[in-house]
Amino acid sequence: MHRPTSARTLRRAAALTAVTLAVVVATAGPAAAHAEVEAEGARALDQNVELTFSAESESGSAGITKVEVILPEGLVPADITYGEGPDGWKFAPTDRGYTVSGTKLAVGEDVEYVVTVRQLPDAKSLVFKTLQSYSDGKVDRWIELEEEAEGDGHGHGHPAPRLDLKAAAPGAKLVTPTPSPSEEPTTAAPSTKPDTETPSAEPAADSTNADDGDDGMSLAVPLGIGAGVLLLGGGAWWFRSRRGGTA
């Protein structure tokens, strides 16, 4: 008489266990997915720091094709050097950060890559907002700040990867910032316009000719006077000689 009751009790317990397990799996799946950034022992103002980024897949039908990162204040794309990542994926700077992209990964495969930062800012923490794209066009937006990432109260939000930094080492200083593309100095091309302020060269005056002209004017007068005096003197001598012969 007690065996049927025991069997029903066992079946009910098994069914309840199955339902509970399904609920746990369904609720735990989204909560487990996350995007992270790591750098062991990182301190503010540290130089040449390797950052490891990872983002878990949330799709059961498409593969990850691209990860875009929006850099926090104090970092510019020129500060970032790509290290390694999925085979065939490439790094490209953007106006607000960078992208790492390539052939889609296998469905369910997480993405991980490494970059090197020229120098970390003088801050307590850095938030790297991340957009994770899939081959079917879906985008996971890991952009929520810590206070926004509570979601429905069960950890179902999409918090942005955050890197907490230790205090800067004694004597650490901020090196000269790397200029962004819009701030890089440019070298002006040589101007083809003639310099209007430089006086143009003029033909030099022919000093020889000028002097000759001046000397000709100055010598003509005395020579003419001298010739006239000689002519008059010769005429007077000839006249007196003629009168003396006649007499």
C-alpha cells in the first residue's frame, strides 16, 4: 500500500529538481557572461603596461567578429600598441579608441587579446567601454558603469571592463603626452609666392659711362675757351706782322 505513494513522491521530487535546475541554468547563463581587463600589479603612471582584454560570447548561433574599445580619459589611440589576439585579427585606431577584428570566431568561443599602453594615467581606476559584435549583426554593449550594472538585481547587467590601479610609485612622473592625429604638428610646404618684401635687383648704373659724360661736359668748356684764345692771339700776331711788312 505504501509503495505507490513512495513512487509518486519520488517522481514529484525528480520533476521539481529538474525544474529547479533548468531555472538555475537559465538565470545563471547571462549572469556568468562578462568582459574584463587585467594587468597584474598595475600602478598609476606605470609605463609600457600590458593589458589583457577578454569578452565572453553570449550567442548560441553566431561568432564574435569585432571588439571596439572606447578609451578612458587620459589615453589616446596613439598610446596603444597591439600585441596578440585571435588568428588573423587586426588592430585599427579610431577617433575614440580602437577596434580588434577579423574572421568570425566559432560559435560560443570567447575573445581574448593583449595590448600595450605607453603610460597609464594618474587615476584610481580606468573604465574601458566595449562593444562586442557578432556575425549576425548582434552587438553586446559592455558600457555600463559600476553603479548602472546592477540590472534586475541579479547581476544581469553589462558592466564595462574596469581596471583598478594602485597608487603611483614614488617619483613617477607623467611623460610627454603622445599627440593625437589632429594635434600632430605639420610642416608647411615651401611657399612658391615671391617675397614681396625683398627688393628686386636693379641693373647697376654704368659708372664708366656716367663718368665719361661728366668729364666730357667739364672739359669741353675750358678747351673751347683755350681754342678761342689761341685763335684770337694767332689772328692778332698775323695782323701785326702784315702791318709791319707793309710799312
